[in-house]
Amino acid sequence: MAKKNPLKGYIPNKLYFKIGEVGSIAEVEPYVLRYWESEFKAIKPSRTQSKQRIYRKKDVELILEIKKMLYEEKLTIAGARKKLREFNSKDKKQLRFDFNKKDQRKILREIKNELMAIRELLG
């Protein structure tokens, strides 16, 4: 009978994870993580003085997303890379604000007025 992995898909609330921990969470072997690191430039684990890989929570989340794309959605490495690029560029487009100074002042005034109205409602 196969042993159940208590960490599967669950990311503990920690700052850093060793490669073995990430492998347990994602249910992949460490060599797979090292390969994905070479294929996906967004995975950038830090290194300790003893050269061990240390992953942050956002790296682990990205690894889980990559695993989903490769194993569940059946994308190729190139397809997953392309999907990540599209996802990242879409996020950047949503965050960009192209306002001139007059527009900025007008928007800030409107926000200030709305906040003051909320403040009055709250007493």
C-alpha cells in the first residue's frame, strides 16, 4: 500500500524550503526540480553557504503551477513556458497606469472625496 503524503499540495507557513521539502510538497523528485529550474527562469532558488538550494514560498507556488500545467493540462515544457509568459505579461498590463498629471490629480481628488464620505458615514 502506498504511503500517503501529508504535505501534498499544502505549503507550510515558512520562509524557506529545502529541495527535499519542495519535492514532498509537489510530489516530484529533486532531479525534476533541478531540471525545471534550468527550463523555467522564473524558478530562482537562493543558495546557502554550503550551496544548498533554498526555495521561497512563491517559488513553491510556481512549481505547483508548473506541475499542474505539465501533468494535468498535459502541456509541453515550451507550452508551459509560453503560458507563464502570457500570464506574466497580462498581469503587467493590468498594473500599468498611463495618466497625465491632470488625470492623476482628478483621480486622487475623487478618491479623497469618496474616502471622506465613507469617514462621515462611519461617524
